[in-house]
Amino acid sequence: MQLHELVDAVTGQEPPMTRTADDIVAAGRRAQRRRRAGFASAGAAGLVVVAVAGAFALPTLGAGRDTTAAPPPVGAAAAAPTEARWADAPPFTFTFQGYDAGPLHVQDPIVASVGYQIASVYSDGHISNDKPVTADEIEAGGDPIEQKKRAAGGKPSLWAYLTVYRPGVFDPAGIKNGRKVTVAGHRAVQATLPVGLDPSKPVDEGNKLLAWEYAPNAWAAVTSISSSVASPSFQDLGGLVGGLKPSRPKPATVPFTVGYVPAGYRPLQSGTHAMPGLSGIAAARAGDFGGATYTRPAAPTSGLTAPYDQAENGIKDGFHIFVTPAGSSNQSPEPGVTKCYPGSDRRAPGDGAGGGGFCNIWNADGTVVLQVSGMGLGNKLPLAELEKVAKGIRVADVRDESTWTPAAQALRP
């Protein structure tokens, strides 16, 4: 799945309620078709997008859209930064906590990987789009999206996240059209990002990136996709720089352990109380328990300019593990049953036998579902291998975090 498809799904009318990448992409494509038919579609928490020449733009909700770019961050008068003591923590470790910076509110990180950790960022005066529409809201009648928009007073929408990279992983020189600046005494780069974060599309002034060196050779970056050109401004994003501080290292945990992993596949990223990667950030308040992504070959740990699943073709061969409440799946609960479904991804000529699909295993009372999915990640694994992975997983007590296992340990047999 390409990142711009995830952006479309996040900002489309139908929330990512399923646990297969195909379903997430399909939701975005259905929303796209409705927009092409002339409908305006709102996201799970009120985001609105429109189709423009096959791409996705984020128009303003309520306030008028400016044509003047926000001013760049100013750091000339700032004092030199105090050197923070960041621990030399291993991958799959959380090393910072949530904090506030003016109108912006960084949450505790929920995604960890071999190269970074990610946290959602909320903003005063914006609708944050990371909570799916519930069945109760749908049953209540009317349009729940329009209800949320009215309740929010027509606030602009925002999907934003802070990625804190391990030393040596991020390459600021790789930011396309990046502008070198200084923010609060730190080296920084700012850039305006394309529509839908699709590199083939033109820039959207509401999409911003600000990256800064928080420690020697270690960078953090905030990505902001807003329906308002003016907010958050680069100056607002610059307020995050001084607030990023190290905390006591804490292993990222997951509510399961694996017993079998196919040869050559390596753990890439995990989600704690979330799906792994940017899908986890897109549904941060969906109530999911945890997940992980594997890839083959091992992912690079240098030269990155964005999370692995933001880069085009960043993951060419892999699979996901999801542990979620039954209500987060679009398959009917079947307590104690294992069911596998073949994949439908198109394969390039010469790729050999088809793979992909996904397998569900429901717990005894049907309240929790484990899913192993190869959909949208290259589709190289045969269904039998996905089933073998699924049957080798042991799920902990999802309600008792003391039974969860550090990801670095849990994701290796």
C-alpha cells in the first residue's frame, strides 16, 4: 500500500475498520469514486478531501484558505541548546514522552521500529482524524461526520505525527526542496509536502515537514497534513523543538509472541495499543491492542527521510500481525476458529506462485482477533506460510499489560 492511499483512506468517509491493507485501500478508493461523482467526503473524525486531477487535496473546513505561506521559523535570537543526554537505547525502545508546545500536543509514542519511534500530534482548534466512526454513531442515524463537523464548529482538520529517528538513520539532505533553517539553536530543515504525500503530485501548502537535529547526528521530524494553509504554521511546528526531551528508555511492548517466522523475514516496526507504522497513527484512538510488520530483506537503517511505509515501495515484501478487538474487524466473530482467505494483489510477471491473503484466529469468546496479513506488502508469502505464522503466535492477556512482551524479544521466535 502506498502512503498516498493511506492518506486517502484516513481522510475518506469510511474509516479503516478492517485489518487488511486491501480493505484500507478499498475504503480510500470508494471515497475517491464518490468524490468523482460530486460528493464531498468526510473522514472518521471530520477530515474532508476532494479529488483534483486524480490526487487528493485537503481543503479548509470553516476558516478561509490563505494563499500566503506561513512564515518560516525564526531562531536567530534563540540561545544555544542545552545538550540533552539521550540514552544509547536499542531499537524498539521508546525514549521520549508526550509534551505540549503552545497549541500543539505530542502524545506518547505508540510506534517503534528498527530506525525510529512515532507519536501522534494534536492541535488546539483542529479536528484530529484518528478515531473511527463507531457502529453506534452510524445506528444513531443521520450523518455522523456532519454531526462531528458541526460539533467542532467547522474546525480545520489535521493529521500530524512526530518521528524521532535513531542516530544516523535520518538524512536531512534527502528532503526534496528542503530549506535549511535554525530553530531554537538547532540545525533544521523545512519543506512543503505534495498532495497526499504522493511524490508525483504538486505541493500542497497545508502539508508541512519540519526536521531538526535533536542530538548529534540524530534527527526528529514532524509531518503535518492540515486543511488550513495557515495552521499549524512552520513557527508553530518549531515550538516542538525545545520540548523534545529524553525520558527513561522504555521497551515497546506487544500483546503476543511469535513462534514461527519464514526464512529471511525480519521485524521492521511494532505498534503498542496500535497497529504498526502509520496505519497505527491513522487509527491511534481505535482501541487496538498491538501489531508488527516484517519485511524481507532487512530494511535500511540509514538514509531515511520518512517512515518506512511513507516511502514509495518502501516495503516490497512483508507481512503484518494485528491483535485487535472484535469490533475493529469487518469479519464476523467465530470463537476459537482459524480462517484464511486468499489474496488479490496483482503480481508482476515472473514473480512465481501467488502469495498473500490473510488469516484470522479468534479467541475462545470471540472478543479478540489475531490477524496475519500479506496484503499490500508485496504479496510474496503463500497463504500456507501466513497460516503457519498465525498458528505459531501466542496472544497474551490484552487487558493486562504485565503479560505483554518487549517487541525486540516477542518478534523473534
